[in-house]
Amino acid sequence: MNFGFTEEQELLRKTARDFLGEHAPMKRVREVMEGGEPARELWSRMAELGWQGLALPETEGGAGLTPIELCIVLEELGRALAPVPFLPTVIAADAILQLGDASQRAEWLPRIAAGGVRATLAITEERGSEEPDALALTARRHANGWELSGRKLFVPDAGQADLLVVVGRTGGEDQKGLAAFLVPTRTAGVRVEPMRSMDLLRPLSSIDFEGTRLPGASLLGGDPEAWPAIDRVLDRARVLVCGEMVGGAEKCLEDSVAYAKQRVQFGKPIGVNQAIKHKCADMLFAVESSKSITYYAAWAAREDSEEAAISAAMAKSYVSDAYRQVAGENIQIHGGVGFTWEYDCHLYFKRAKSDEAWLGDGAFHRERVARLLKL
């Protein structure tokens, strides 16, 4: 394993940062958050750069890169809080890539890579967990295919999605009889409703499936018992969420240091005070540790290593806590103004809380690590 980034990866990072600085400034981000038009132009420009297909094979219209390069771009998107459904889309695309058959990949992946389709993964239900025993949405066979009945909750960016990857139960209990389905959002019997959520830049939705009829070809990979493959997709997704969190945490650190240098109290910058210095130092430790564990997990995912599952759980556990703590300290260092709408601190804290809960928080993944260690 090479612990440094290559010249090409550093160029990708610089290109992404420069691009987002120009096309997704915080003024535009706030306009979208406060009810403005969705950032369709930004999405189209990202597609021109090939970001949506970055980790898809060249045969599927992508660039053929790896989770490492995808995490680099997600870092920059997390720094910018770019108001686009990029992360849910690339997670859904990876599910199609890992689970789908040749015809399903050929139908959807080139369109996703070109920016023509936005997608998201619908898995969480009433119990708020992605564990098999918490999934109850039913998928029953009928003469010409499948019928879905049930409800999914906390689905990110479903309101903008053209395609849903839905995990449903074809039969059995626990891990038995779980499969994934491709469901266009305009399918009859699919009802998407917005949910109240903390992070206004990543809206959540509930989705009701009311006797939703699907053709037989909607079953991803044709496998009605696909949980092991779905579980691997979820692990890869968690690593990508960590990439976004690392970028947000690093931006919080930079903003805190800059503010500590410029904010003057009693005739001197607040950064000279030991309490502020130590806060910033602790934030730096958290950010750098988060980077290390995230990119190790991305490497393990790229190599399809035996450690991929445990490294993903370790990363999601650590980085979820670290981003929340760093974003909270950013507010504290800014003092009274840190709580105001005009400053950006609250936007990063809300994203930290949103990403912490998505696909399992720190406590969930510490328990998962213990299970993987067979404790």
C-alpha cells in the first residue's frame, strides 16, 4: 500500500477544489438550501468532468478509477457542501455495478455516468437500521414479475431521484430472502414524501410502495437472496460517506484556525489562548486520523481485501464521531456568532449529524466491529 497520493490524484483534488470554488460558492449553496432552484447546471458540469462515472468501468461509460479517487472528490464536495445528489447517486450506481446483470448495467450505468439519471438507495425502515432483521418491505412474485409493499424512511435526495435501488424481502427471515430491485420513481404505486430533517442540503424522504408492480427484470442480478452482495455494497457506501465527512471536518478546522487568528479580544487574537490552541490541536488530530482510517478503508475496498468489512465499520465509527466533535468545536471557537444563521458553522454541524446517522452511527459500528471479531 502506498501511503501517499499520486500526482494524478493530487491533480484531481486540485481540479475538484477549484471547480467547486467557482461553481458552488457558499452563496449559491445557501440559495439552494433556502428554497432556490436545484443546482442543475452544477450537476451537468460535474458530468462533463466525468465525476458521476468516476469509479464505473470504462465499458459502462465511466472512467475506470477506484474508491480512492471517488473519496478524493467526495472530500471536496464535503468541504463545499455542494447541493447535488452526488453521493446517493454513486452509491446506487455501485449497487447496480456490484449486483446487476449485464443488461441492467448496460441500461443504467452509462446514463448515470453521463449525468442523465439521478439515483438513490432505499433501505432503512421503521427500526432505523440497515441490519437484515430490521428490513420488512415485502417483494412478492406475481405472474409477470414482482410486487413491492411497504415503506422506506430517511431516503436521501429521493425527491430529485429518477431511479431507486430498493432492498426488499422476498421471503425467509434475517439474511434469508433479501434482494435489491430497480424502481424508477415514476412507477405507479410509488409515493415519495419529504420528511423533516436537520440537514436542509440533503433532504430526506419517506417512500411508500403500495402494491407497486415491477417487471421480472427489475430484480438486480436475478438473485432473490442477495444479502451478502448487498452487505458489501453497504460497506463500500460507508467508506464514501466517510470521504465526505473528512472534507467537512477539514473545512471546520481551517475555519476555526482562521477565526482564532483574526478574532481579537482584550487586545490580542483569541488563538493565543491555551484553551483555543488545544481545541484546534485536538481537531487536527481528529481530522488527520479520520483521513488515515478512511483512505485505508478505501484501499481495502479497492483491493476487495478480507479486511474491507471491518475497516469500513472502523472508519464509519471513528469518522462519524470525529466530524461531529470537530464541527461542534468549530461552533464553540466562533463563540456567540457560531450559533447564528449568517455563519456557516451550523451547516457543517448539521451535515455532520446527518452523515453520522446515515448507514449506522459510531455505536452501531463499534458493535459491528465486535461481531466481525467474533466477540
